[in-house]
Amino acid sequence: MTASTASPHLADERLDDLVDGLLDEPASDAARAHLAECASCAARLEELRALLALSAAARRPVEPPAELWPLVVASTAAQHRTRQLVLRSLRRPLVTFAVVLVALSCVTTAWVVTRVAHVMARGAEAPPVVPFLDEDATLDRALAAYDHDGGPIPRPRVATLRARLAATDAALRHASTDEAFYQSLAERERVLREIRAVLGRGPRPPRPPVPP
């Protein structure tokens, strides 16, 4: 049986590392020497560089609806290597489809990183809660009007909603970090939706996000 021979070309992983500047000096010199003599590998390197340039050009912040912002901040994890993993998964038959994925990923990641950077730059101090507490106090007074036997809303249901609203307000007041604040704000949004449904009110008009 004839043994298979190694490919004479540089692997995509090696080209990715060269584009990203991850190779040490000897490995980088060896790769560049090969590229100077191999037109196929040089062409593949240009393809990867073109994809990288396209993803960089697509980076722009996109502001989501105001009501989604607390949920986004509370649930989004850091994505340090998203671009590199996407690039390494590309193959020539899927280049067009992969470019779309890279662009969408870069737009989302750029927005999240930009917003989180603003939050981190402000330190551990939580955003002001007075506007939220004032709005919750108004809703609590509306619920209190139904907190009696024989009303259109079962009294235990009213008591449960008032207790949950008070708990979220307490969490907002005592949040020591931005992460804790936005988690509490996300829970508050869920409670408010239930209260408005019980009171027969429509969704609250979008509120501008908390300024960074």
C-alpha cells in the first residue's frame, strides 16, 4: 500500500494564524517564504484577508429596541474569538454564505462590545433607579385599588404581583454593580408585562435606554 503524502500547501489554520499575527517569528518567516513561491497559497491568503477586511467594514453599532436592551446586557456573554472561529470554519464552496454570517456576527459583536465597554468604563456604580421606582410606584397604586375581596382580579394574584414588584424595586435599589442592576431590570420588565396584562393595559411605549 502506498503511503499518502503530505500536502505541499499551507493549511488554512496556518494561514489564519498568519493573518491574525499569531505565528512566532520562525514560523512566520517560513510561511512567508512558502507564499513567495506558491501561487495557490498566496491566492488563498488574499481570500482570507479579503474576508477579514469585509468583516471589519461591516462593524457598526446597531441600537436595539429600548425594552430589549436590559435583556441583552443581562444575558450576553463575551465573544472574544467569534471572528477567528467563523473564519476557520470557511471553505471555498461556502464562501458567499460564510461572508453573510461573518458580517452579521461582527455587527452584533461590535454593538455588544461597544455597549459593554461603556458600562465597564463607568466602574461598579449602578445607573440611577429613580425613574423606574416612580413608574413602579404608579403601577403599585393601580394594583392596590384591586387589593380587596370580590374585585375583578383575584386578591391573591394582586398580592403576588405587588410583592414581586416590591422585590424587583429592592433589587434595583441595592444593586452594587451594573451586571446586578441589568439583571434586576430584566426581571422587572417581566413583572411589568404581567401587571399590564392583568390591568388590561397595552405594552409600555419604548423608553430610551439607560445612558452609559
